[in-house]
Amino acid sequence: MAKKHAPSPANDHALHSHQPGAFRPAPTDPRGNGDELHQDAGDQVEDAAACLTDNFGHRISDNQNSLRAGERGPTLLEDFVLREKIFHFDHERIPERIVHARGSGAHGVFECTKAIPGLTKASILQKEGATCPVFVRFSTVAGGAGSVDTPRDVRGFAVKLYTESGNWDLVGNNIPVFFIQDAMKFPDLVHSVKMEADRGYPQAASAHDTFWDFIGLMPEAMHMIMWAMSDRTIPRSLRMMEGFGVHTFRFVNEKGEGKFVKFHWKPVLGIQSTTWDEAVKIAGADPDFHRRDLFEAIDAGDFPAWDLGVQVFDEAFAKKQPFDVLDATKLIPEEDVPVEIVGRMTLNRNVDNFFAETEQVAFLPSNIIPGIDFSNDPLLQGRLFSYLDTQKSRLGTTNFHQIPINAPKCPFHNFQRDGMMQTLVPTGRANYEPNSLAEAGENGGPRASAETGFRTFEANDERNDPAQKLRTRAELFADHFSQARMFYLSQTENEQAHIASALVFELSKVTLDHVRARVVGQLRNIDEDLAKRVAAGLAIDLPTKEKAARTPVELKPSDALSIQKNADDMMEGRKVAILFAEGSDKAAINALKSQVEDAGGSVFLVAPKVGGIKVKGGTLKADGQLAGSPSVLFDAVASILTDEQARALSAQGAAVQWFMDAYGHCKTIAHDAATQILLDKAGVERDGGVVAIEAFVDVGTRRHWAREAAVRDLA
Ligand code: HDE
């Protein structure tokens, strides 16, 4: 038998089965009309859903063997089953997004928690308690779709709100400012950060010549560079990131009055990041770290949530600022305009199919609803074109809006017709307007509504003369350093050291001396001390200060810009690993587990082997094997061992490294007396974060940054 049927995967009997339904595929028709399709199938109709068919509904008799001319002969071209299957497979991939290719998505709900009709007529913000479905896609920017989750990179934070007045897409990032001011520079920025054109590497990394060459020559990027080199770009979890609309938008109320607005998403779990060493190690330990974390949290019912905040201000405020509110490289400090919370978004459902939803979702910053409008931010204006355009090349058709994840959940109808992959079947003759077909009793189709339709805000900007056609930037766009300095000075000492060290790391990968020197020369416009630290870290002379296009002004630091100053000491959403081995005390493990879970955290049991292990008080299964579950994957670690096992483990690299890394990444380590031998071997010294098991829940999962100077040389 094996000789006759060469392919021999595990399921041998199924391979040779000629029984329809030997495998039970799900019905493939997205509209669920399989029943009607098989109405003529006579007495076989009961198993219609189970029977494998081709894409035109023909039942397939054999899904294992292609049609051959003789047992040892060539495969026949007439095998339409094989040809269709392979044809479809050959085209399974669509072009990945040119940026933000790697992403993870989830469904959820948005609820208005504070009605603001005085500010906006946006339907979803009219009534407290009003809800609408949402779909969110988080992403990295630079890497390809198959790249890892934890490079140093900006994260996309794109939200599609399916409101009753149409889709509102808030396509933002986890950083409130951007690298460039004008859409004209976007292709250059992206080319510079992506893999270098000749060698095709590095993947998903900004630490290379071309990126820093571009940056050194584009001082407007310096504010964003401060953020990009901070811990914001190495988030612990997608659930623990802020989101920002970045651009200044407008709110417009029922009376037609307009105000400027900046959008913020504030994570209920707080903002948290990893350390760089940790992020690099996670990339190896779990390339899907963020995607898995999001999926598992939602799957377990721990629904991540964000509050939607708005900063609203008027033209008079805008005019008084030392920067231009249309410049996407600038933010508005929360101390100047507080963030008012108006809603909450909760992600409560994983996608059913990654491709159909997360891959095919198409966000358009041009998707806004009455009550919201654009500003003249030249970066935003460019985006209004780009996203519609890119969907045509990515999804292949102008009808991408008909894909379920993209279609609005309110009715939509117009006179647009046909096009590739048209799935709607419009009836009647009215495919033009004006028409008078209704007068003849026919369906004349929809009409525009001056009252309820979207009306663009009639902005009257006295600082602008629309009669002039200019390729220029407004005066204050030339201030490239004031807010970069404000951001740097707003950080804790430890965070400043992280920024300096990140710059040293990135520039150490740059091979062109003049590029390094130019970037450090730009840093001198931000902070002399920072520039000196980076130069010292690279062992280069402090280069000449680059000329600033406009003299920076001194701005008040803003505590809201620091992660560490706002870090809550919370267990919620955090993952704690407990290491155990043969003979460990099951009761002690269970007690700790309950304590962590009661505080809102989750526990992951790690042992040298995963199957049932004999412990004191019974057997216990581990969730992960020690070698495959390094401590970088957890927020804090605990260890409950026997003397004998601890001694044995102290000869195992994976065990020693487990503690060494947890200590090096400033995590809480809770341990029993037996574990001490392992801690000694790992060089772990007692401090406020290295505690007895009983003290663990009080200390929690916060990072012990004071330890860092002792374990790592920071710039
Ligand atoms: Fe994007 N950006 N972008 N971008 N962007 C895309 O659209 C573009 C910018 C952002 O999860 C692309 O559908 C231009 C700022 C996110 O599907 C593309 C400019 C911000 C996502 C595109 C910018 C973003 C994208 C690629 C400068 C933060 C992923 C595929 C004018 C406010 C959305 C796609 C998702 C994706 C163009 C600048 C965020 C090529 C031309 C600023 C989160 O159209």
C-alpha cells in the first residue's frame, strides 16, 4: 500500500479514503447559502455541509491524489480539482502594507461616557451610554508581515468606529508626534528606515546607515527621535500603550462652530514598556509576543480597554503657542490643555480569521463623520490621498469597501457601480443622478441631504492667504528642537539614560562616521549633556553643533510625558511565572497562584518538564518548559523548589539565566529558601525587589529601576 500511494503523512487512512466527508471542512460560502446550493443533490443533501466541494460547488471525490494517466504516468491538465486548488493557493498572499505590515487586530465596542454635544455633533458623542462596534489594528511600522513583534519601532494604533453615521477611522500611533511635517517626505522617510536597498537588511530595525543619514539631515525629526529612542517604542504589551490621533483635527457642533481637537487613547492597564535587552531576547523567545498576549488576554476574558480623551482648544489658544498646531512634530502639553475623557473602548472579541479581518482591514484617515473635520496639517492632508490609493493596490479593487471588515454597519447606497470583484447586486435602472425615474414609479435611488450630509467646516484662517500657491512651510514649523528638549527634560534620570543608551546602540550600528557625527551634532541642539553622553558612549569627539533653523525656546517640562512618573503599581493584566520542579510544595504554589489571580494577574507555571510532575501533595502540570519559557516573557517571577532540585538546577544554564535576566530587567523575584543557591549563582543580590514568597503580592510587578545602574552600563 505504501508503495502504491507515495505520499504518507500521518493520517494514512484518510489519505486513501474515497469517502466524501472523511475530513469535515467548514462550509465555504460566506453568505451561508450552502443549503440552496445543494438542493438538487437528492438523497445526499443531509451531508451537503460536510462534503468538500470546489469553488463552484462541485463535490470532490478525492482530496489526496491528482488525476494521472496511469498509476505511474503524468498528471493530466484536465484535473480541474487540482488546478483550481493550486491556482487559489498560488494567489493566497496579497501585497503586504508598505508600512505597518505586521499587525494584530481585535473587535470591540466603544461607549460614550461623557456626551459633548456643545463641542461636536459626532453622533457617537451625543449621549452618555451610546455605543458602536469597533475594530482595532495595532502594528509595527518598519518590518514585514512576518517580522517579530518587539523591535524598537513606533506602533500603529488604528481604530475603526462603525458609527450610525458611517465609519470613523482614527488611524494613529502610540506616539503623539511624527518624524516629518510634510507628506512630501514620507516616501523618503520610509525608504530610509526599511531594509537597505542593495542588501535587503536589516529587517525591522532603524539601527542602520540610511535611516540615521536621513534623520541627521532632517532636524524636524528630532522631537520624534526622542520618543523613538525612549521606552515608548519597546512596549510590554499592545494593551499597555497609549494611542494618539497625532494630527490636530476639528470638532464641529450643531451650530457650525468649530474647535481644534487632539485625540488620545489612555490604556486602563497603564503604560508599560520593556527594557531593550529584554525586547531583543523576547524577539527570539517569542516572535509573536504581542500578538499572543493580545489574543490570550481577550480569549481569557481579560478585555483590554482604553479611555478616549480629547484636548480641545480654539484658534486664540493656537495663535499663542510657540509652535504651529498644524505641525505634526509638535504636541500640546496636557498641563496646558487637560485631556478630557469622553468614552471607553473595550476589545472583547478576537478575529475569527486573521486574513479576512486583520489583513484585509483598510483604514482611511479620510473616513470621518459629521462633527469631525480635518485641519490643514500638511501631513494629514497627504494621508487623505494615500490610504485610499494604497487599498487599491493592496486589495486589488475599488470595491474593497464591500469586504465585511471594511463595510459600514449603517446603510450605504449611491450610484457607483461595477468594478472588479463587485459583490453587490444593485437592482433597477437608476445608476445616474439626476434622474426622474421615481416619477414613473421606478426606484430613482438615493439623493444628497444638505441637512444631514457631511459639510466641510468653513474655516476662516486669517493667517493664511489661499490665493497664494506656495511650496513652503509656515514660519513656526522651523522650530525643530524646543519640544524635543521638553520631552527629554520631562523624563526621569533612568529614562534619560535609556534614551542616551538607545542612541548609542543605534549609532553604533551606523558605519558612516560623518552620519554619526551629524546626528550627535543635532543632539547638541536638544541638550548638551545628552550629546556628550552619546558621544562618550560611541567614543567619538563631541562634533560641531548643527545649525538650528530657528533658535529653540525653553519650555516647561511635562510630567505626563514620562512613563515612569506615571507608572501604577498594578498586578492587573500582568503575568507572573512560578518555577517549580519535582518535590515542590503544591499547596504553596496554589496559594501564591490564588493571590496573584485575586489581584487581577495571571500565573504561568514553569518547570524543567511540562507533563505531570510529582510534587509534594500530588502532581502538577507546567504551562511551559523552562528552556522554552525564559523570564523575559513575564512581568515578575517566583520560585518554589526543594533543596535538591535547586542544587540540580543551579547547574543548568536556562535556570541560572532565568534569574539573571529577571534581575537584570529589574523585575520582582519572589523566592523560597531553597532557591537561594540559584540566586547566588545568578549574581542576584537582595534588594527591595528580591523578596520572600509571602511578600510578593505587596511588592507586585513594578520594575525596580534603582537596581539598573548595578546591572547595566547605561550611557
Ligand atoms: Fe500611515 N500609511 N502614512 N501614518 N499609517 C499606511 O496605509 C502614509 C502616518 C498609520 O493597521 C498605509 O493601509 C503617508 C502618520 C497606521 O492598516 C499608507 C503618511 C500616522 C497605519 C500610509 C503617513 C500613520 C498606516 C500603508 C504621511 C500616525 C496602519 C497601508 C503623509 C498618525 C493602518 C495602508 C493599519 C498605514 C501612508 C503618516 C499611521 C501607505 C503617505 C502621521 C497606524 O497608505
